[in-house]
Amino acid sequence: MKISYSEICINPSMPIKQAGFIQQTRPIYFFHDDLHARILSLQDENRTIHMISCDALGFPYAFQKNLQAALQAESNQQTDVVVSCTHTHFSADPESPWFQNEVEKKILYAIRAAQYRKSEEFGVSFQCIPFEGVGKSRISHHNAKVLLQLLTIYDHQEPWIRLMIHNCHPTIHHGETPYFTSEYPGYVIARLKELHEGVQFSFLQGAAGDVSTRFTRPSQDYQGVKYLGSKLVDKIEEMSSQDVKILPLREIAYDSQFLKLEHKLRSIDLSQMRSDISDREKEEIQLGAKVNAYLSEHPEKLQSFYLISGVRIGPYHLVFCPSEAFSCYIDCIDPSRTALVCYSNGYGPYMTGIHDNFITYESFTDTLTEQTKQKYMEILKKEEEI
């Protein structure tokens, strides 16, 4: 088994607009902290798997497909690529062709320059706990499942690479923020690297469609990032100090399946909106109604497929999908040994629960049929078993 980890800065080289809010329309070139791509590469005698986590809102599937084609052309064995995003709303616009091209070149350079370790003594552990210290349900009358999971790779029993999977939408800043930032995922990684010299860290977003910092953040600025990020750092430190069972890491596996998406645009009666929700939720519902009207007029904007993939690292699994899935979809896998990673293999809109009938902003942008969601859940279960 061979493993490498690399990290490269993906700051845009010229002014560009930010990614995540409707009011972010003007190009900027101010950086509070750097944006990165972090690459974990696993190689055995049969294949190489590159798992890439970018400080970005969500790259389209074509971006991943181009990386896959370039790396496969250079390899004499099967090469698989997964691109995930931390979903910061304050990264550069991922739809920009020139920015995509810049990031693609940087990632390819980092992978080509990576130094692999070869060992028969690699190990792996997996931990999972409920944790609402950073975020909880963004919908005031709804319960969400919020988890913190750690997948740690060891070399001769010493921790080397730690993947943190947390399903909280990482938006603390407000839409008028005048700089780029990796938000709290970047803060957490930087802080942990200061505390643990020689250990590498990466961050993967879980099923965060219904989970955010809305009711936990003390302010919508970098002080709020530090406050909530410090809570996550403390919890990760607590988990890292616990005794864990380290199992041999001698095998990896990859599988993927395309899901054809069927859509149904729903007519939603705003008069049925609850009166006990926050003013922010009411504003978002009004915005969601406009989004729904736009999609009704432009059905060509609806996606036709998702790529869902599974990676096995020793006895543990990561299942990747594009959507902003609600946390209820975690119930499709066993979180004690598997993590559901969203904002991966492209980017898809919100996916509410199959039985969620309440009116929220997310329900306006979710056009998937019940049958499609049922197939989605079946594929999640299948990818967990590779």
C-alpha cells in the first residue's frame, strides 16, 4: 500500500466574484485566509484513488471528469477521482471557466509532485459522535442529525492523516463580506496543524442541507468563525485523546453509479407557512418562491443525473454524492463505520427528506420526485457495502 497527502493554495490569480450569495456580484481580490485543495491519494496494486477536498462552494461534475481523464491518461492502472468541496460561500465562483482551469492545473501539479509513503504498517480508525456545538437544524421547527466523524490513517501506530467529516453548513459570515475565506473548516485545519506537527488534516462536508450555524453563531464575522471553530477544535482534540481500535489498512476499493434524476415542480401555497418561524426563515421562503418560479420557466436548468460513489479504506467507507442532502439520509448508512459526504462528484441543490412536507426555502429548490429519492437511498446503501 502507498499513500500520499498534499495541499496546494487555490486562491484565484485575479479579481473574481464570490460564490454563494445573490448579492455577491462584483469581483474582489481580498483574502482573509487562503483557500486550499487537499489531496489524499491511496494506491495498491490494482488502482489509485485520489480524494480531493477544495475550499470552494461546489465545482461542477465536468471539472472532476477532466481531472479523472488527465490522471487516467498518465497511469498504467485504474485511477479514480472524487472532488469534494467544503461549501464555503466565500470562495471564488466555481462556474468560472478560467478559475476552474487554474485550480485544475494546481491540483494536477500537486498530485504529480506528491511523494508516496510505502508501508505494510498503515492502520486506520473511525470515530463518530453526535455534536451540535457548531450547528444544529437551520429550520426552527425541525430536528436534524448532526455528527462529527473522524477517519484517521496511521503509520506504525502514529496518527498521520485525519479526515474530519461534519455535517454543518459552513456559513458564518454575511453576504456582504468583502473578502475570501475558507470559513471555519479552514480555521479548524490551521489550528489543528499548529497543535499537531507532522499530522495532516482535511475536512469533508456531510449531509448538511438542514444544518447550519444560524442559531449558534455569536456574530457573522471572523470572530464568529473563531468562536465556533474553537468549539470544533476542542471536540476533535477530545476525540483524538481517546483510545481507539486501529485496524490494518491493506485494501482499498472504489465503486460508482449514476442516478437518473426525475423532477416534479411543485406548487407551494405560501398561506400555509408557519407563523412561529424566524424573520430570516420568512425572508428565505419568499426568495425560495422566486427560485421555484424561475425553475418553472427554465426546466433546462434542472440536472439530469448524479454520480454517487463509494470508497473503502480498510474496513471503513466514505459515500460521496453531489446534493445538499438533509441529514435524515444519514439513516441510509451505518455512521459508526461509514460517512456520507455531500458536495462531491459535482454539485446539486437541496434534497429534503422523502416525507418532509413543511414549507422552507429548501423545499422550493428541491424538485426531485419521491421515486428518485427512494433510488438515491438504495444506492447509498449499496455503495456502503463495496
